[in-house]
Amino acid sequence: MTTTATLLLQPVDACCAPAGEDALDASQAEDVAKVFKALGDPTRVRLLSLIAASPTGEACICDLTAPVGLSQPTVSHHMKQLVDAGLATREQRGKWAYYRADFAALTASSRALNPA
Amino acid sequence: MTTTATLLLQPVDACCAPAGEDALDASQAEDVAKVFKALGDPTRVRLLSLIAASPTGEACICDLTAPVGLSQPTVSHHMKQLVDAGLATREQRGKWAYYRADFAALTASSRALNPA
């Protein structure tokens, strides 16, 4: 069937535009929700905020435990979720892991949800 | 103590800037995480995307159930979470509830996390 024929077969007397033509499909929504889910926890929000607010743009895990009052393994676990969601990058230097915030995934997810 | 005296008492030989001076505090992080948590679910992402993509900028709950393949009570429950997080507004018209997306809370939360 040609494109023209397909278009002509659309119901021209429908009362409304078809819902959701430009909306995210299920797979896209999964990707977007994954990013937001990683930020749906106050501790992870604080950790990312602490890293982003650091004068050097990065933070050693050794400096992240005290502000949130949690053990290093717990902070590591939260940071892994942020890294997995693409919201932070991790670099091992000797004994310590250093993190940088990466807001590209958040910007992309927000734009996908609200392209306007 | 005067502001000047307070400033003079800061350790001037500290190796680094104090971590997290501009970072979100625990209460602010709670507010921000609440918004992101509401979007940390693929169904809610699709619902908000469907509403935002609607030509009229709003959607009747009666038009939201089919695209996500869920019952009306389930969709209502998801929509309540979006409304509670400030991401959508709800208006009852006769039998049906109509929703509009409101991205101000998402924008504010993203900016709070990344003021740069």
C-alpha cells in the first residue's frame, strides 16, 4: 500500500487527533524512567548535588560519606546506581574512587518527556 | 560575633574548599527526590508523555487507559502520584477527569541539582 493510500484510509471524521502519536513508546519510557528512578532517592540526590557543587567538579568517595552520614559501602552502592543510569562517571585512583556528575542523561530524559 | 570575625576564624590553610557548601541539604534533597521518584516508573513516564503530546495539551483519563493497557483505577492511581508531585494538574468535568502536564517542578528540580 502506498503512503498516500494509507493516509487516505485514516478516519477523517474522527473527533480528536489520535492520542499519543508523538508520545514516548514503552521502550523509550523505560529508558527515561531509569534515569529518573536513580534520582528518586534523597541520598542519591544529595550525593550528586555534593559532587556537582564541588569546586573541582569531582569528589572522592572519602569526602562523600561524612556529609550524608553513611558508610562507604552504602555510598558506593548509591553511586553505582547513579553511574549505571549515566548520571555520574567513576575513576579509580589508587585507593579511592573519584566521581564526576554528568547531567546529559537528565537533560535528554527531560527533553524526551517534554520536547516543547 | 560579627561576620568579619566569623570569616577570620575560617581555617585559611585548609587544603580544599569545604565540601558541599552549595549542595542541597537533606530537606531540599527530599523535595527534589519526590519529583524524580514520581517519574521513576515507565507507566507514569508514558502517561505524562501522552498528555504532553496531546494536541490540546490535556487528556481525559478515558483516553489514557488504552495506550498504556491498564485499567482506569490503575491509571488514576498513577496520575495521582504525578499530581501529588506537582507534575500534572487534574480537573473534573462531569464524569471524567482531565489532566494537564506541568513541567515546572521538573525544571526546578533539575536546576536545584545542577545550578550551573
